[in-house]
Amino acid sequence: MSEEEAGYGIGAVSRLLGVPAPTLRTWNLRYGLGPSRRSAGGHRRYDAADLHRLREMKRLIAEGLPPAEAARHALTLTGEPPTPPAPRRTSATRPTEAGRAGAGVTSLVRAAFVLDSHAVTHLLESSLAAHGVRPTWERLVLPAFDAVCRRQDDSGAGIDVEHLLSDRVLAALHRHALRQAAPAGRRPLLLACAEDEQHTLPVHALAAALAEEGVETRVLGARTPYAALAHAMRRLHPAAVFVWSQQELTGATAPLAALPRLRPAARLIVGGRGWREALPEGVIRVDTFREALSQLRRTLP
């Protein structure tokens, strides 16, 4: 039985949808939007139809509907969202791009679970060389981490696998960025993690993707104190500042309002599901890797 058929634990659903696990538990208790399956071991699991209803709940709340009303609508949905029929395959049909990507994820996860750092590095660097940063991040790295985290939810093991994979992804991104052409002479972009935020991979992936386009970045990395970020802004006069928060406890927005106002102005962009509070005026929030790249590009002449 595949992992999809077995269902998803609450941690995996939280990562997939960008909804905190306590919120998912509240939606289950108050509105009945909970997991509808049980694993062989008796653990409750969300299936694809449950995810469909939760996505609709999230969308309606984002549009301004009260949670109770959004839940009533979401509960009327049955089954999974419709998908187009799969194309008929003949002996002359080549494997689809999705099929190749799926095989790559499977290979990467297998290599990570046996702690084969050489194989993990080879798979990552081959994908970066062939496809670039964004496709590798979206189609290979994120699905692989999702698979690793799902297994952690099921078994409680796999922290060593996650650490090895994180280390190899970071190293591959750094090497790939160094191989790119020298940046053009423009104001740099400043990328950092929020204070106390230690998850840095999305920031380094953005820097590597921008390096492919000849954009100069400065990465301050994990747990950047806001005072240090402000000092760097005054020294560099960046065209834009991007701040990442993956955990809600690191997503306090008040310090953003105290960052210096530069001339010429620097656009302030935040990403990650940690930002739950209202943002100060003028701060732009992005929800996906593509949105982050698009907003950062707009700051360049």
C-alpha cells in the first residue's frame, strides 16, 4: 500500500497545507473536519478527500468567511477534486515529466534513508545541473522532505535522515550558486531568517535561484537578530530584504516595523508559515517559492 493510500498524519497535513497542527485539531473538534481513516496500527489518518475539504476551508477563511460558515461549506464537498483522465500510454510513449520527477524523489528518499550521502549529493547536483534551482526545489527537494517527515510521523524515527538530507541540500545549493556567472552591478538583495528561526534552507534556495539570474545576494542565515539585520541594511542599502519564518513562535511582526527606512527604499518581503500576525504597512507576504522569486525580481532595475 502506498503512503497516499495509507493516509497522512497531522504533521504531514500541517506541512502540506501550511496550517498549524493545533488549528487542524481545533477544526476537527469544533467542525468535524478531521481524519476519516485509520492506519493498520489504529492511528487516525487524513486521506485525499479530507485534504480537499481542508484546502477549501483554508481558502474560504482567507477570503473572509467566518470559520463556522467555511466549515459548513467544506463539509458538503465529497471525494477528491476532479482531475483530468490520464493519457493512454503506448509502447512509443515516453515517461512523463511527473513520472520522472516521482522516480527522482523515490531515489532521493531511499538514498537518504540509508544515509548514503554520496548518492544524495549526486542526485541533487544532477537535478540542479539539468533543471535549475526552482524545479529541483519544488519537484525534488520539497517532496523528499515531505516523505521523510511523513515517515517520522508514523514511526517517530528519521531525524538523522532529515539532518543528512538538509546538510546535502545546503551543500549542493552553495556549490551550484558558486558555479553561476558573476552578479551584475546592482544593489544586492538581503536574505535572512527571523530572530530565533533556525530553518535556513528556503533562504539558501532563493539565493541560489537568484544567482542563476545573475542577482547578487547576501545571506545572513539562521537566527538573525533584528538589530543585526538593521545594521546590515544600513551598510548594504539593499534593493529588497527577505525574512523567513517557518515556525509561529519566530513570526512576531512588531520588529519588522522598527527596521530602518532606507533611501532609496528597500522593499520588505516575508515568507513562511510562521507569520500569523497582521503585518506592518508596506510589508509584502509571499506564500510560495515562485511568489518570493517574483517579488524579489520586481525590486531590480
